[in-house]
Amino acid sequence: MEYDELPYAKAKAMAVKVLEDGYGDAVVLKDERGWYVLYYFYGFQAPPPAALPHWMEGPKSDLAEVRSPYEMKRFLEEHGELDYLNDVD
């Protein structure tokens, strides 16, 4: 399975680090190629366990290159991507 197809619960179980803010969750994974970040934009709510990532970055060579969910959301908006924010209620 490719990282961009990982459901949230499985990705979180494999995570090296998880960044959470009011815009979503960034699940950080590491393999032999580098660091990968899966972004799940659900605001303050936890993503559903079966949710697929809205966006993926990687491989990155350094953990310091990982953006927070807020930073990634702003980056996507600045580059014309749709507003990703899902409501699980």
C-alpha cells in the first residue's frame, strides 16, 4: 500500500510523529527514502479511522522540512488548491 492510500488509524499507528493543530493532523512517517507527511484536514476533530489523507509530501531529507497542518493548508491555498476541511459530525 502506498502512503497516500493509508487510512488515518493505520498511518497514526506507524507514525514517528503526529502534529495536530486547529487545521488538522500531519502524520509523519519515515522509511529508507526519507520522511513522508500525510495531511488529514478535519479541523479540531479527529479524522475518522478510515479517512484517507487529503495531501501527502515526501520524501523529505530532514524532519525540519515538515510543515504543520496550518502551514500546509496556507501553502495549498496560495497555490490554488481547493480548501480541504472535512467535518465528521
